[in-house]
Amino acid sequence: RGSLHPVTLVIDEICEIFRELGFTIALGPEAETEWYNFGALNFPADHPAMELHDTLYLGDDTLLRTHTSPVQVRTMQRFAPPIRVLAPGQVYRRDFFDATHAPAFMQLEGLAIDEGVSFVDLKATLAEFARRFYGASRRVRFGPSYFPFVEPGAQMDVEVDLGDGKGLRWVEILGCGMVHPNVIEAAGLDSEKYTGWAFGMGPARIAMSRYGVNDIRVLYDSDVRFLEQFAR
């Protein structure tokens, strides 16, 4: 008897949590232009990810998106703030298939844009998500990180028990930050009037932390002996 894949279960649970926090789902194309995938997101023209050997191109200006961040830009172009959206979807990168990386995987990104949005809103919302997903007693922490499309940028860690007998430990589950003014302007909004925050996470890695999996490849093997453990 069939059942949902563990990554699908995680995606559904995350989407439901953010729906209760006021977010709606936004989707976009998997084949993107270089401008939406890089230019509108404040990537410098000489960024290494824009090279043909680092990104999977379909043509001179068309590529398989490397993240769902272009959905954020497209959403800001279509709708006036306030905006609170969650963008799930398949993304593609020229990564080697190993214990922690896959060349094609699902990603979840979130965006909140409005007048007066601050880093406090970001921390409060993401901490609430972590408590609902991992348990009310779990602690979270934020540390500095860099992404071209946010400033300042951060990573969020959560105390997680990976089921290996070592107890709770800090595990990074997502990157986040305040949306860079250049990104807001590229989408056609006034960065002097509007501010926002965004985050991105890989549901497969979230599933690994939830179910105590230490090799991401088993999530792609279609081994029924493994998958039936998560049948509902």
C-alpha cells in the first residue's frame, strides 16, 4: 500500500505551520532566466554560480533555477504589500551526489514584505516555526551568514536529537535575513517604504534531522524497506 514520501510529509507539515502563521503558497517556473535567478537577486556579474560549469544552463539566458528565490521577485512584481508567501519547489545545482548534497532537490523559501518589518519579526516567526516543528522545549539560535540577496544575513540552528545516542546538538536548518534593498527595488517596490525578510531551507535535510537519517541519498533510493517506516 502506498504512502507519502518522508520529504513530502515534511513539506506538508512545514506548509501547514506557515499557513497558520499567515503565509500563502506561491509557485514559479523551474526554467528561469538569468535575470530572475541571479540579477534581480543582487548577485554580482562575476559571481561563480553564473558560470556555465557551475550552473545548469538550457540556453544562453535560460537555466534550471538554483533556488526558489525567483518566486519571491515574481510575487513582489505581481502583488502589492503586505506579502507573506511560502515558495516550495524543485531546484537544480551542479552538486555531486553525496551524503549531504543532491543535484536536484526540493527547497522551501519564505518571504514577508510590508512597512516596518524588522529582524525582530524574522526571529520571532522562525523561532515559532521551530518550536511547532521540533517541540516547544527546543532552543534556537541565530548566527551571522552571507547571502547576496539579504543584508544582514543569518543562519538559524536548532537543538536536535539525531537519534545516534549523542543527545541534543545544534544543527543548522535554514538561512535567512533582511531582504536586500536592491532586491526590493529590482522587483519594482520602494525600498525606502518597504522592508522584508526571507528564509530558505532544504526539506530533505529537515527530514534528515527529524527522522535521524545521516545520508541524504537514502531519501532518493526508493527502497521500500526504508520508506515503509514513515507510512501513514
